[in-house]
Amino acid sequence: MDQTSPTPERTHESVTFAQGLALDCGRSLRSLTVAYRSVGTLNATRSNAILICHALTGDQYVADTNPMTGKPGWWERVVGPGLPIDTDKFFVVCTNVLGGCMGTTGPSSPHDERAPEPWGTNFPAVTINDMVRAQKRFITHLGVEKLFAVIGGSMGGMQALSWAALYPESVFAAVPIAAAAYHSAQNIAFHEIGRQAIAADPLFHDGRYWSHGVTPERGLAVARMTAHITYVSEAALTRKFGRKLQDVANLSALGDRFEVESYLQYQGSSFVRRFDANSYLTITRAMDLFDLAAPHNGVLSSAFSGTRTRFLLVSFSSDWLFPTAQSRSLARALNHVAANVSFVEVESDKGHDAFLLDEPDFHRILRGFLAGCAEHAGLA
Amino acid sequence: MDQTSPTPERTHESVTFAQGLALDCGRSLRSLTVAYRSVGTLNATRSNAILICHALTGDQYVADTNPMTGKPGWWERVVGPGLPIDTDKFFVVCTNVLGGCMGTTGPSSPHDERAPEPWGTNFPAVTINDMVRAQKRFITHLGVEKLFAVIGGSMGGMQALSWAALYPESVFAAVPIAAAAYHSAQNIAFHEIGRQAIAADPLFHDGRYWSHGVTPERGLAVARMTAHITYVSEAALTRKFGRKLQDVANLSALGDRFEVESYLQYQGSSFVRRFDANSYLTITRAMDLFDLAAPHNGVLSSAFSGTRTRFLLVSFSSDWLFPTAQSRSLARALNHVAANVSFVEVESDKGHDAFLLDEPDFHRILRGFLAGCAEHAGLA
């Protein structure tokens, strides 16, 4: 029933499942396509698979060149032969999230009933749990019953937590990095600015921009810029750009710029060429809805009762979007149910994005944790 | 030469100076109008005048009803008979800033050479120092040689600092609240998001929206929302709105909302009815340009060499936009030149906006400082 094929028009490797997917919102998708990349070799017992979960604007191109941008994989310093997530030992797979725009079913996919017209804003609201259910379908398709590890930063960390909560028997180790058990009011507010900026762009056309052959680039760029500021620390912004100021003479209100401004504009404009606005709306909403404790009357530890998964929680000291306190309360909740949990706050002045950057301490910790787990799992 | 009159079409009380104003950017305004409000009585020696400087989106209606919004003055809990800034003792005046949109010369004022067409985006770039020079002109017009105090929060605090640096002999006491000696890279970045959102609004028409009879409301609302999030602490956002979440069923990407989102939208939409977009661009740029140490080869203390002004610096513990560290380095610089300086960090979880809110500790400190200064100034 299932078809494995590169989707022709997109060139992303993907699997399409004829069986639909029931969503948290009560609606169902009639079929499900999951786009993915893998690297390394699955061993005979299928016990060495690591699932990497990407962040909001990430994708499945974790360790090889992204065909849309021509840029290296987003975690090339972490995933590869001899690297902290060692592809000589592990079979590493990453899927584009449900609701995304890199080949997995999302708002730009054909509508269930009105194909070839895309879903657009009619795409159902999805949750982090829904994303994880789609990944589970894919992992099962690979013949993997139990993942050696689920690893992700930011929204990827939310997915790692959701995996451990939904499928405790399928996760030997979980590594939520720069993550939290719920999205804070401030985080929701920053997302809302982005969504409003997109909705305010006249090229958005109430989400039907695809039918006009346009994209709401300016709104999407403002959304990206807003998010970008929250991803870096004040120290990192200052170090990169400082206040190299042009002469105040001839300065106009929208003309000449501080360096930080041109950088932000560049970030915004490169992003709009690769990202679908309706996906941005869908995925930010999924993050905002994330609240692990909610189905357990607000008792976070209950989400992990009886868990045998080994956890490594990592936070970064200058991350003000997902501050250390959030990881610490996760660690407390896990301790409360006697889980096997390590928690490390990495000293860094790079902010939330530190998990993507050159952070030797973090990489050492990750490598050590995985090596220890591999030993316990009989993989070493 | 100078005319004191309520500007007929606006009803704001104002003074128009026939003499122009030379600006930091090298350009000059041919004439200058300063809109203001005052309360209390100037004493015979003209020694009891307090100038209050407003913040980015504030105005001169500090202690009486704002005619545009019908709302109470923005500092009604602080300025009035028997209040911390006691109008039974002091003559309190507040002017709309240069570049503003409440009666003082700004982008919506008639162009020097093309009246009645407004300046729009042709309005020169102004600086905080330029704003202070316009205020000085006005204060001199009142016959006041030396202000008893200059007081302001946020951008108003920048003006208080600029007053003390430009006109040390004209300022007996200065109270910069929740302020800084320069605008940080992060602050500039947040402003840039707002400016880009305004520029991205098709109704902006490259700043000529007035000629189309429209206003770029959506862009301005996104700008305001962005700023608003930076003004409140995470704790304040959470306390006010928490995560009262609607059922995920029927949730659409842009439809139903967390409470924090509807609040932000309300903040954005009420703002656009009273604020001019080109003023927003001009004033945010002035803040971004602020850097007290720059003309002194980066040595902040040199800005205050030999000062005899008494300073009270106030910061709020949860203010992440103008954090305590910024006020502390100001205090250090002032100590370095043996200035008379008090520095207080007020414990508050209300964020940057705390200076506008009910903060009894802050009010007590302000009252005490002014009383002490009044005694030294022979006003008690």
C-alpha cells in the first residue's frame, strides 16, 4: 500500500501512506506523506536508529546539502562520521514535520478533496503530538520498533519530549535541547507578531497567495526577523554588529542602517525564498499549543510516569526564549518519577541558537551521553 | 516674534518660534512649534519648574485627559497635588517631542517649502539631543533659566541624560528612569522590525499615505505589538493572560486565539488611531542613534565632566529592554566624575513599563529624592 518514492515535483525523498492520520483537533488527513533524509546504516537488529527532530524553520536536511538553498545541512557539525552523533555507529534519520513545506504533508500539499488545489489555510491545526504520530508511522515503516534516541533542539526538543511521553517503550534515550514543557506567554506573543505581519501583507490574500502566483514575502520577512532576534542573545547581536553607525548627516528614517538592521533584513529575505507562509502559521501555532502537563491536570511529572527512557536535558545560559529554568523544571518533573535524567546548563553567550552553533562543551556532553546509552543498550 | 496659541486644527496648546532649529544631521528646520501642557504655578524666582520628558509613544498629556484618546494623563499617579511630583509645589511642564505627532513640529507638520503638504518621510532625521534643544528653546521662552528637575522614563530618560550633558548649568536635578546611555543592538533590532512592518504595509505608500487619505494601520499595529512585548516582563504577560487556551478542535492557524494574542491585537489597534507612522519611524530612529559616550571617544563619564547636577537613576529588576546593568554603568560613569548620584534598582516583575504603573517603592523614592533636592535648592 505504501509507496516509497522521490516526490517528482519536489525531489524530496518521501514515503506516502495510504492510511490517513487522525489529528488532535478531531479532523483527519486522508493520506500522509513524510519526507525524510537518512544517513548511516541500520544494523541487523534495527536498534541503532536515531531520530533527529528539526526546529520551526528547519528541515530534514540535517547533514547533507539542502537542495532548496544549496547550503550545508543545518547540523553538519554534530551529525556525521566521528561526530557527536556518529553516523559510523548510528543510523540517523530526520523527517520534515507534519505541516511543513519540504515534502511532508502540509498546507502546500494538495487538498484531500480539492486536489490539485493546495490546502492553504484550510489545513487542519496540528499539534506537536500530531507531528510525532506522523514520525511514528514513518519509523514503523522503517521496521524500527524502538528508537535508540530521539534528539532535537527548540521545537525539535518539544518533539523529543512528546515522543518520550506518547511512546515511552519506543524511545531508549531522549535529548530535548533548549526546550520547554510548554510555550510561554512571551513566546506565544512573539509568534503572534509574526502571524500578524504575514496576515497584514496584502500578498497574503487570506492565505490564497498560491492562487495569485505570489508569496507574502514582506510579512514573512518581518516574522522571520522577529523570531531571529529571539534566537540570539544581546551579547551575540552586539558582538556581531555592535553599533557601527553611519554619519547622522543624510540619515533618513528608512534609509541608511545600523549593521544589525541590514543583517536582519538579509535573514528575512533569504528565508522567504524557501519557506511557505501557511506552513509558518501552522507550525508556530503547533508550538504555541504545546503543553505537556495539560492532559495531566497540570502535573508535568505525570506525563512521564513509569518511564524507562534515559533523558539528557540541555539548556544554554544566555537563552532567553527557552531559559534554563524551563529545562530545570523538566528535570524536576522527571526526577519526581525517578527517571534517569541528566541536566546540563551549557555556559554560552550565543542565545537560543547555540544548539546549532559551534559549542564544544555541548558537543562533548552529547557525545558522552550517547556513548553511555549505547553501552547500556548493548550497542557499544 | 513668537506666537503662543492653541494650534487651531489640533487644539494642542503650543508655541511657534520664528527662529529655526539647526539639527545634528546638518539640516535646519525653518521654524519650530512646540506643543506642551503645564500644571502648577511657576514661582516668582522661576526656580520650581520640572520638565517631564515623555517616552516613544507618549505625549504632553502627562496629568490631564488626552484629547485624542479621552484617556487620563499617562502619569496621573505620579504628577498632581500631593503626588510624588507635587503640583502644589512645582510647576510641571511636558512638551511633545520634536518629530512627534501631537502638535510639535514633526513629519505630519507642513513642509518648510511645500506647505500645506506635510513633511512626511522628508522630515529630517532628528536625535535625542535635537529634541532637547527644542525643549530648551521652549523653556527659555517660559523665562526659566534653570530647571529644578528633568524627569523621564525610557526615551524620556534619554532626554533627561541629554539635558544634563548638554545644559549642565540648566538642570538642578535629573531623573533618568529605566534608561541607558545608548540604545543596544537588541533594542535597535526590535525597532527595525517595527519599521519594516510599517514599510511593508501597502497603505504606507512610501510614506505618502497622507496623500491617499489612508494610514498604514496594520504595519503600525505590528510595530506597536512588537514594542509592547518588550515593555512587559514574561511574568507580567503570564499573570495577565496565562495560557487560557481554547479547545484545539476547530482551531485554525489565524482564527481562535490565546488571550495574550487578542490583547496584543487590541494594543496594536488602539495605538494606530492616535499615532502617525512617519513619527514612529522618526522617533525610533532618534532612540537608535542615542549614544552619550560617542562624542567623547566612547568615554561615558566625559559626557558629565564637572557636572553639579544631582542624579537619581532608577531601574526595574524585570526590565529586560533597559536592564539594570545599563543604569549601573551610568552610575559608575557619574561616580567617576564625582557627581552627586543615587541609583536604585526597584524590585518589580512588571518589566520596562513599571515606571508607568503602580509601583509604590518607586514613587516613594522619587518623592524622597525631589524633597531632598528641593531642600538643597532652597525650595522647601
